[in-house]
Amino acid sequence: MMADLLITNVRPHGGALTSILVQSGRIAAFGVAEGQGRAVFDGAGRLAIPGLVEAHAHLDKTLYGMPWYVNTVGPRLIDKIDNERACKRSLGIDAQRQSARQVALTVGHGTTHIRTHVDVDTECGVSSIEGVMATREAHADHVDMQIVAFPQSGLLRRPGTLELMDAAMRLGADAVGGIDPCSMDRDPKGHLDAVFGLAQRYGKGVDIHLHEPGEMGAFSMDLIIERARALGMRQQSVVISHAFCLGMPDIAAADALMAELAAAEIAIMTTGAPSRPVPPLQRARAAGVVVGTGSDGIRDTWGPYGNGDLLERAMFLGLRNNLRKDSEIELALDVCTHGGAAMMGLSDYGLAVGKPADLVLLEGPCVAEAVMSRRADRITFKRGVLTARAGAALFSVP
Amino acid sequence: MMADLLITNVRPHGGALTSILVQSGRIAAFGVAEGQGRAVFDGAGRLAIPGLVEAHAHLDKTLYGMPWYVNTVGPRLIDKIDNERACKRSLGIDAQRQSARQVALTVGHGTTHIRTHVDVDTECGVSSIEGVMATREAHADHVDMQIVAFPQSGLLRRPGTLELMDAAMRLGADAVGGIDPCSMDRDPKGHLDAVFGLAQRYGKGVDIHLHEPGEMGAFSMDLIIERARALGMRQQSVVISHAFCLGMPDIAAADALMAELAAAEIAIMTTGAPSRPVPPLQRARAAGVVVGTGSDGIRDTWGPYGNGDLLERAMFLGLRNNLRKDSEIELALDVCTHGGAAMMGLSDYGLAVGKPADLVLLEGPCVAEAVMSRRADRITFKRGVLTARAGAALFSVP
């Protein structure tokens, strides 16, 4: 049995100084005095926030820790997809090794939960799924991980992929992924029936990449909502990632879609991409839509950006959505914590008695300042055990 | 007379290892061997790039180094302008002290040149101009600075401002500022005639904040081009900052405007703002428009963002413009160096024999990687003298 730990001198969400008693890896009480021979960790006046939630990653294919990749890839989506499939072999992008590296990187920044999409295609088969599963097991004490089987190269257009997706679900993937039902497979009904069919067979949720813009994306979204409703899939078991169509100029149409998403309990994920239309964050939240966020791919063959820091993501969300007030920056950070947790369907989350002691201590006078300064000096606990200090994970990876 | 300095083991722009001989503060030669009793600075294999150019700052009103400002300001532009004018007194935002702090911050990141807009209005008069001028003099060895007299609160709508702008030019401001001729002063002809009139009287250039979107902004831009042509103002002596209208949906109209800007030798400045339409960077450069960039306001009463790091700005430009290839990231960085220098009309700039030894040494295998990693470990020289190491200026400020 784990010894008790008392984390003293911390300010939950920037509030008054208190202490957090951790028993058996969970928050047992706030405001407990030292004594009774308990181990003490002095928070030294730091802010305490719940663990950061990386709700959309691609752990299997980051190049982080590998030699710099000089990107000369063409401009079309299919250029990037085809190039990546080829690079996995030519560069030796090992899913197990690379996912472990990104786990260490992002836990170093304060992450305690990850949802990762993992490629399933006719070249890598389910080997990337197996690699990331090995990482999940190796780091089970450091991070909770959900794995989405992701048909990056298309589901129907490359025969054999659907069978591999089925195999990935048999292996234990947590959700069925999908991508651009109109523009990728050019058969929205076929694509979505396949995705939802798999989900029904395995009793899992879905998480669909929807980059399609404007009215085309809205059509695909409508088809997703229709299926979620018909199948009675509620409570964020259906997630639409990116959802660029919600950033379309026709705000009335976007509002109507967001009202439907909220009613159907379908969540969205947005990275706040600066170069694309994106869901309007405050409007989506006001409509009652659950919103999570994530890094998307970092330092991969698609592009060189990203570092797995969810505080930086909060800044990006703020910049993209023109958030300026402290209360608005707090909302952006909330998307990186509670929003992502809700999107992932996690009920066991938050700075509250009874919840796992998954938390991050940050320097700074208040939450908004901490987001803006993004100091490396962060202290991360997973179920009451230290996992990272000073921006670096306290465990090693290949 | 300054002693010679040989900076060894550096890779200019990521090229082959060489050395840079500095004599009397200028680059005298590349590839010179050690010896002759010269002082040596070992670059240890680092990249060398020309000094970063902060081509659009507001040094007089950052809150950097002051207590955290809890932002509760309203959503309209005028809310922010009115709030700021009031805060200058209530918070004690001293232009001299604050500008010095931002100088140290940004030089710490590798900046060697700054153009700053400085507020002129009926409440602060020209006191902010005087404060920033004192900072410019105090830090003349650390950074070259241009000062734009900036009518933030409007030029015509607040009587007395034009006379103060005249006084600022008499004090030695380097350019006449302006702001949103239609939407701020509601008299585009009157506003621009006043701005260009002052510029003619003092033989200086202009740098106009143009946030106006779409067709309204295009109209104002057209009026600016008309005046620049009529007055024979060439060679980037006219700058249009932000130029959001160039991001309008009508790409053909934007292309026509950019062709006119290029022909008239009018430069633009873009920060790559994620929440607004922005000039399309690659299209603007391809059209022959000179483009600089800058931090705009950092950590002020307008908003909490920004840190004065031009490498981060290169990343923002890349994200906003969907730049992914190494060559595209190099273009983004070029906007932060040569682009800004050209926008500011600096001929004495660049990593070339005869130019001042204003340069930054960066760790990393190549330029694109250095932009993405943005390590604190940077070494900055101004006219051959070290001004910053490890992310911090080597001089002190209040």
C-alpha cells in the first residue's frame, strides 16, 4: 500500500494556499495540517492545476529524438500521406520507440492523460498499434492512454484496411477512427457505416478526423450526428476532431450544427490551427459542446511544429480565438484540462476529493500568467507519484 | 579603436563551417585562420544568422516586469485604447523604464534592431517619446532603434494631437505614424493628408497601422499608395503595418493591391495574427512586396501575449501561413531578419563583408530546426560586441 503524501503550500486553480492529502494515489482531503509522520512535498506557493490532457496526438509517427527531417513534401494532403507511409520504412520510424519519446516529452510538460490516434494501413498493418500498446503498458504508471485505430490512408480506398481496423479493435484499441468521409474515401455513407459498424461490434466510441471545410464538412458532420443519434451513442462516445467546418463563414449554420452536437452529446477537438477555419471556441462552449484539444502531429513528416506542451496549446487557442481577458485565458486552459478529460469520457478526473492525484504545480501569480510564461519549472504527479520536474520526465525512454 | 575579434566555428545561415573576422565592429572577412594575437570567440559549430529585427514594437507600454495585470477590458477597439490611456497613469507605466525592460528582453532573444511605435496623445503628450528616446540613447551600443510617433488615440478626433505629433517629429522621431484612416478618425482624406503632410515637413517616412478589413482597408490602402506616388516616396519610406485587408477573400483584389505596393516600393508589416485575416506571406513576397514582422504589443493592457522573441514570431508566421517545408521556414525567418531590415530601410545589414557585425549564434543542425526548438542558448553580437548570452541581455535595466 502506498504511503500517504501531503502536498503543502499550493494554490488550486490559483486560489488560496492549502494542502492536498494524497492517500492510495487519490486526493483524500484539502487543507490538512502536517504531522502524523506523513511524507511532505512542499509546493512552495505554486499553483495547482489538474493534469494536462493531450486529447489528440499521433504518438506513433513523431520524429522527435531522430535526426532532423528536411521537409520537401508537396502541398496536397495526399502528398503528405503517401510520403509518410514511405518514410515509416525508409527513416525507420518505430512506433514503440517514438511513442515512448513523445510520452516522456509531454509528461515532462505536465501531461497525465493522452488520447492518441495510431495509423492502421495496408503497409504497417497493426504493427503501430502494437508498438503504441507496448508503450502504454510500459508507462502505465506515468500516463493514462487511449488508443484510436486510425485509417490515415483511407478506409475503403485501400482494400484490406477495414479488416486491419477490425484486427486493431480486437487487439484492444479504445475507439474507432475515421477521416474525411467525403474527400478521402469519396463515399461518406460507406465510410461512416464502416466506422460506426466497427464501433458497434466492439462496443467502443468513435473519433473522426474531419478536415472537410464549409458545407462539405457540414454534410459529413450531419451524417455523423445522424448515426450517433440512431445508435444511441451519447456522453462523448462520439468525437469529431478538427471540425474545421464549424469555422465556416455562415455562422448561423455553424451555430445550428453546434446546437445539434451539444444535444447529441458529441464532443469536438480543436487545435486552434492558425491557417485554417476552426471551431469558434467560446461559441462552441456557450452552446454546450464539450471541447478538448491536443498537439496533433508534432515534428513529423507532415511538418516541423509542436513540442507536446499543452500550456503552449492553451496560448495557441487563445491567440486563434482572440482571447485576452484573464477569464478567457482560464477558459483556454480549461479546454486543456477538464475539456479534454470530458472529451475522452474520463469521469475520474479533477482537483477534487476522491479523484486520482493527477496534478501539475506551476510557478506564477495566477493561471493566465502561467500560461503566458510557460516556465519549464513544473512539477507533475500521476496518482500521487512524481513523474516530471523542471520540464523533464523522471523516467527514461529509448 | 576596437580590437579585432575572430568568431570561429560558425555556420552562416546553416552553411559550411567558417570564421568571421570583426574589425572596428564590422565584418572584415570570412574564413580567416586564428593567429596574429587576435581575440577569438569559439562559436562551437553554431549557426550564424544576422541579428533579429523587431520591426514593429510598442516599447512604451509593455507591462513586462510589472505586477501581473488582470485583464477585464471590454471587447471593442476603443475599450482597449481608452483603458490604456487611463492605465498609463493609474498603473504608472513609465515609458523610459518599460522600454528599457523590453529592450533587454528582446536583445536577450537575439534582436539587434527595433522599430517601435510610441504613443502621442493629449494625455501623455510627447512624454512617452522622450522616455523611449532616453532608452534609445542609453542602449545605443546594444540595439539600433527607430521611433515612430504614433497617434494611438486618433489624430483628428482628439484636438491637439496633430500639434503634439509635430512636436514629436521636432524632437527627432524617425517616422510619422497613423492609424485606420476611415474607422478611427472617420476622415480618411483628412487623416492621411495630415500624416503625409508631417512626413513632408520633416523629410521622414510614414508607418501606418491599418487594421481595417476587406474593402474598407483596401480603400485606405489605395489612398496611401496614391499619396506615396504623388510625393515620390520610394524605397520603403512608406510602411503599412498589419495590412489585414490583404487577407480579404477576394484574392484577385488583394493580388492587384500587392502588385501596386511592390511597384510603389511600399513595405508591409505582418505579425501573422491567428485571429484576423492577414496578408498572405508567400504571395506578398512573390509579388515583390517587402515584408517585415514584429511582436506588436507584448504583455500590455491590450492582451497578455508575447515575449519579444523573433524566432517565436517566425514560428507564428509559419503556422499562420501553413509553411511546412524547410525552405518555407527559412523564408519565415528571413522576414524576421532581412525582411524587417529592408522594411526599416536599413542598408547596413546582413552577414556580408563590410556590414556591421550584428549577428546571432544559434544551436541546432539547421535554421528550420533552430526556429522550431527556440533554445535559450543564443549568443548575440552588436557591432562585434557581445550583448546577450543564454537568453539574457548582458546589460542591466531598471
